[in-house]
Amino acid sequence: MTSYAPAAPRGVSRSPRGAAVFLGQVAAVADAEIRKLRHDPLELVMRAVQPTLWLVVFGQVMSRLRGVPTGHLRYLDFMAPGILAQSVLFIAIFYGVSAIRERDLGVLNKYLVSPISRTALVLGKALSAGARALSQAVVVYGLALLLGIRAVWHPWNVAGVLVLILMGSAVFSTLSLAIACLVKTHERVMGMGQVMTMPLFFASNAIYPVVLMPAWLRAIASLNPLTYEVDALRALMVQGGTSTIGLGVDFAVLLGFVTALVTIVTRLYPRLVV
């Protein structure tokens, strides 16, 4: 009896050579996006303002309160991973605007008729969003030194933090791309991003523990990918930090979100030009 192997996903070859070509396509798309950032380094400086204000102003004020149950962590130490995750969210959630701009300039049509697979195109854009977000890690770790935040500097912990930044950025940038494919205008993408950022941030464990939330908000937080990103960052980034959910669960949930959203955006992307 003849048996047939399941077909590989569209645009992704099962052979080592095909995998190398696919990874090369992802890297090429990401590099094209990162080159844009090199021509506008001021963006990185502007992005540093937000986490600085949150940690230097809000964090210093809230650290004087004793009503937030952060366990044996100081509030500033508890808060730092949440502010890093928030900075990643704020960068990635408006990423769909760039897709609208590419459509208006005709770049998107060139991408779609090129040999680059749509999956590689979406992954490349998610990776480039992660590269932008990595700058926030430099800012927050620098502030940790200045403010006396007890960060963990072990190479494996720092590497885990960088992976989490890439995964979190991939989740929210692909979510933004999905929104762009549906609403198709700059104004609507910006509006949707503004509507979503605060609920995602406050319905997470970024600046207070989940145990302080009412039951209905805890249920929402359990469906929020930012909750899992912050939980893992807190365990890896600060001394004495622990994961209340489990690092394995945190990484698995984020990977699941990335996989689902990349699959969705791969199918939706051609609709952006219609």
C-alpha cells in the first residue's frame, strides 16, 4: 500500500535546503525593515522616554506605598519587568501602520508577487518589530543600574529576557497586522491600537499582582498574552523573582499566540491590497 506524507505548509519546504531558503527569506524581510530604523535613530531615543517616566516617576512614588503585595520584592523591582513588557507592547501594537504605508507606496504589491512566501513575510516583519523592541531592554537594564533595581545579569537569564521580548513583540505586531488587514486605514489602525493598549496593560500583572484583581478581571488577565510575558520576565529579570504560572507555561502560551497569529495574518495579508 502506498503511503503519503502530509504536505508541508505553503511556502515552507520540508527539505534542509528549503528550510534554509525560508529562513533566508525571513532574514531578508527583517533586514529591510531594520534598515529603515537605521535612518531614523531618533525614534529609539523617543522610545526611551516612556519607560524612563514610568520607572523614575511612577515607580518611585508607588514604592513608598506598602499596600501592594509584591512578596519579598521591592515594588520597583516588581514593576521593572512589567514596564519592559509595556514598552514592547506600545512599540508593537502600532506596527500595522507600516503595512498600510507599504500598501500606499506599492511596496506590498511587490512583496506579494515576489517568490517570498507569505509566512516568511509575516515572520520577517514580526522579527523586525522585535529588533525595535530590543532597544527597550537596553533602556530598562540601564535604568536598573541607575535606580538600584536588583536585576539578574547571568547570560542565560538575559538571553531568556531577549527571547521573551522577541516573542511578545511578535504577538502584538502580528495582532496589529491582522487589524490592519481588516480595517485598512492608518486612522483605524491607530485608533484600534490606542483602544487596546491600556486594557491590555491594566488587565495584566505588569504593575500589580493578579491576586488584587476582582474575579472577572482575573479571568481576562488569564487570556492576556502580556500576563504570561510579564510573569516570565519577572522570574528571569530580577533577583528573587518567581513565576506564579510556570516558565514552561509562559513560553508555551506565547508560542501558541505567535503561531496562531502568524497563521491568521498569512491568510489575511493579501486582503490588504484589495
